[in-house]
Amino acid sequence: MNGSDTAIEGASPAAELVGITRNPVPGGAICGTFDTRDGFHIRYARWDTTAERRIGTVCLFQGRTEFIEKYFETIGDLRRRGFAVATMDWRGQGGSSRLLRNRAKGHAENFAHFDDDVRRFMSGIVLPDCPPPYYCLAHSMGGHLVLRLAQTKVCWWDRMVLSAPMIDFANSEKRGSVIGAAAEALTLLGFGDSFIPGGKAQLWERAPFDGNPLTSDRLRYERAQDLLRAAPHLSIGAPTIGWVQAACTSIATLASTAFMDSIRVPTLMVAASNDQIVSNAAMERFASRVKNCRLIVISGARHEIVMERDQLREQFWAAFDAYVPGSTLLPRRLEQPEIAL
């Protein structure tokens, strides 16, 4: 498998990164696409560090509905610390191939397809061109998906930092099994490609800031909306019934004792106390069972922790710096939380 590598100035339309005044493309971007085993195109981008020292590469994986451009600020934070950064858009969203004719549908048939995409990303893009050692930073659905690979015999990452990982959906204790059973039945009846009941083509990109479950930072919330207005092709809407069925199946896998006992990669989970998207209780259960897994909670944060207010983001980065070898918070060091290494 060979990736198609281009500097940003010469990128193909499918791979091109979109910048706006409030969110310019970080300099030095190399972007392109690679092909999946089943014929889809995955958009990726990578950057070298901007610091004098080189302390490895952070592989950055986003959540559902997200895209590379939304993380330009985070990419800059990592590069200033001495990391190269490599990232990709998940199949079915961002600048990667969509899985259905209706591009607005957030679809998946089996989360195992994501596993293979990450393996190709690591073997074809990261390992040949990015400096070791390798670390992983993943958010929400991205955190779920990288955990699926943390129990394999060969894992690339020395440590993982997971922001609000989707171990389970919020309030799943009350209705999780019912949702999973209903999604499975509807998928078997041929409704897997349909939006979930009440699902729409557009979600938060046009929703007002007040009362949103993602972040308490108005400027970062509106910046992400501005990005989608400038590049609507990056947007997706609600998930399909098939996505929910695939997610519920994978959530059950992660919850199994055999799976949790098989994870070997040291992992830090950072939860948001005001999360309405994923279950903090599920994270607590997971972290208490898995060896070398630690959980901290940032009080006052909503789901998208790295898109939060500065005082909350600083707590996240202090935890990151305390956990990842060689990382340093710049330009000033905050008092770091105690994290067992």
C-alpha cells in the first residue's frame, strides 16, 4: 500500500487541507490519501515538529463527525512540544471517502474496517516517514477505535492519551441494551443505511452555542462552525442505524473481561465532568479493570476537552505533559496533576 504524498500547495482536491482566517493551515503540512483494502480513500496529513528538539510522533485520531482541520490548534500545541504529528480522517467523514450515496449520513457496517484503516495508516504513512517513538492522542470515537488495537500482539504506541473516549454512550445503563437490540433488528430488516430516528443531515454546525453539549468556549465552537461553512464537504450529520449497531457491538467487545485483560499499552483517560455524549461511569469501570490505565476528570469541562476554555485546556495539557515522556508545557509550566506512571 502506497500513500500519495504531496505538499499542501500541490495537494489534490480530495486531500487538500482547508484554512480560514481564524484557523489557518499549519505550515509545513504534507497531506495525501491512501487506499483501503476495500477501495475507499483515506485522507491524512502529517507535520514535523516546530521545536528544536525531536521527541517522537503523536498519532492524532478524531471523534465521530470530526475532521483534520478542526484540530489545527491541537496540532500546533503538539508541534511546539517537540512532536511530529500524523493524523487521518476516518472513513465516512471529513475528507475521506463516504460510504453511502448520501454524504450526510454517518455510516459504518463494522468497526473492524476502522482497524484495518489504522494499520494501513501506520504501516504506510507513519512508520516510514515519522520519527519514533510513537504516542497516540485520540478523542471520543477515536479513543474507542484505538483501544481496539491496543490489545493486539503488535501495537505501535508507547503510550496513549484518550480524551473522553467512547467506552459507552452517556446514560447507557438505562437503555444501552435496548438500543443495541433495536439497531441490530432494524439492520437485519434492511434499514441499516437509514438515519437514526429523528436524525438529520446537519447537526451542530448550525446549532446555537447556548446549551451545546460540546464546549463552553464560544470562540472555538464558532470557529469549527466557520470551518464547515467554508468547507461544507467536510460535514456529516446524524449516524445511521447501521453505525449504531456496529458501535454497540464494539462497545460490548470492549466491555468484556477478556478484552480488558488483554490491553498492554499504558493509557491515560481524561474525562469531562459535564459530558453528555459518552459515559464517565463506563470509563471508571474500564480504568479500574485495565492494567496501566489511569483516569482523571476535568471539572467543568464538556465533551470536547481540547476545544474547551483555556483554563480547562491547560489542565488537559498539564496531564498530557506529566504522562508522555519528554513532553513539556510551553511557554509556562503549570502545576501538574499527580498521575501514576
